[in-house]
Amino acid sequence: MGFETVKIAAIMPSYHHAISTTTPTMPKKPNLAAALNDASKKPNRSQASKKTEPIENSDNDVNEKIPPSRRGKKAITVHFDPAACKQLKQLSIDEETTVQALMAEALNDLFEKYGKKPIA
């Protein structure tokens, strides 16, 4: 917390004088609008003349962060009643398998039902 000297004029019956006191002042909050305006401004010539080198990300770097079981796969998200989710999890426990394996089985059954190749 900063301190600022504030002069307070005290009127006395016989004379006028100023009294200096030190009072605490609150720090000013940063101005969000000003910060956003500063950030959105175009860079000046000295900044624009500096060339930045692009960051090279090889496919190997990206693949190292993805678990092997998910590489080359695509997520399919669906929404069901919580009771269906609970029942699916219980089935995976009862059958000693994963929800992933059960869903692959269900998709393959669906594909076969409609005359498609089971590829899940």
C-alpha cells in the first residue's frame, strides 16, 4: 500500500495554515480496456522487422503425447441417460473387459446389422 502526502487546510479563528498529513492510498486497479487496446495494436517497425522462426512440430512429437492405444483413432461422443452409463460400466466389470471393448463389439454388431463390414 502506498502513502501520499495530502495537504488539508484547517481554518483557525486567528489564522489560516496548511497541515500535512500522510494517509494511505489504495493502489489503482489495472485498466483492462487499456491493456486489451495495447495488446491489439500493430507492432511498431522495430518489432515488425524482426523475423520469428516458426516452431517446427514433427508428427513424432505429437504422437509421443498420445497414448499408443489412441494413435490414429477418432473419438465418438454420445449422450445417454445416467442409468445406461452405469449399466454399461457394470457390464464391463461383470464381463471383465473395458467399456471400449464393449462399445467396439456393439458398433460391429450395428455395422453387420446394416450390411456393413465390422471394422471397429
